[in-house]
Amino acid sequence: MSATRGDTPELSLHLRSLAGLDLVGAAPPLVRVEPVRERVVVVSASSPLAQEVFLDRCQQDGVPVVVRPSGGGAVLLAPGVVVASVLARRQPHEAFPEAIFRRYVGAAGAALAACGAPPTAMRGISDLCIDDRKVAGSSLRLWRDRFLFQMSLLHDPDLSLLERYLPLPTRMPAYRQGRPHALFVTSLVASGCRVSEAALLGELERHLRRALDEQGR
């Protein structure tokens, strides 16, 4: 089994949207927040598939593997996950990824606070965590004049699916300390936040749009 690369007709509109394939040629500014409705493993172009994904299990279960435009490691998207994308023009002070991650991961943290979630903090390069458990991950694609920020946030998915489709990543942030998925990630619901999916989508979009407006587009 290999990964699907590019915006091909064999992918559903939903999968194209989740992976952000339709955003590569889109015009900024744009904010999109949507719930995941089917399982898909999303990887970056540089991901070593054989080490990052259990390809045989994906094939057995009919789970597609799709290459997204941005970087980072392999991600499992499944019902209960919310995906957010921001396409914006780069500002002069955003020559490096750190400023972009701080702005938009911080906006996501503010959205979770508005939903009544426990306190969050950015850890590693761009993870959003509750205590030392990852609740959201993000990645970035930089062009000369614009960027694409992508985030997946764990609202209430079946976290056991991570063990089925994803081995331990080849590269891990120091704060993970080698923990397996079950001891490393959490979800909003598992952490005690009972926000509805609709309310979460609304707050996340509102805070990301505010961050975009403050950036100056």
C-alpha cells in the first residue's frame, strides 16, 4: 500500500478537505474548521511510511493514507477529531515558523479555554497539551508569500485507534519521554470537558479568525 499524493479524483471531497489538498492553490485569507467523518491517516511528503504507519492494517481496514501539503509526522483522523486550517499571507516578522505556531496554537488554546477545557500549554514544537498529554497537533507549509497552518484537535475520538494504525513515531518531542500513544494523548472529553462538537467548532473558528485579523491578513 502506498500513500495518495496530490488532489486526485479518487479521494472524496471530505478527505481532500481534511488533508488540505484543495488549499494549495487557494487564495488567502481563509479559515476552515470541520469535523472528521471517516478514518484517514495523513502524512507529510517526508514521512517514512514504513516506519510511521501500519500500512498493512490500513489496507486491511480500508483506511486511506494521504499526503498533506504541510510537514510533520503521521496523524490519524477519525470521527471525534476536529480539523482546522488557516491559509494566510506571511508578514515580515514571520520569516520563521515559531511566530506562526505561537499565534495560531495560542488561538486554539484560547478557544478551548472558552469551551471550559482545563488549562492548556504549547509544548514541543507545536503541540497543544493539557498537563503533559497532547490534545492537538499542528503543522505548517511555508511559501514565499503565504503559509498554510493545519491542526487536528481531539474532541472525543476512539483513542485506541492510534495504536492500531500508528507505531511510535521515529521522531518524538522530549516531553513525550517515549510514552506510548495511550499515555501520551488525551481528548477534551477524557479530560473532563463536555463541550459539544458544534460549540467547539464555533469557538475554534472564532478564535482563529480573530488571530488572523490581528495578524493583519
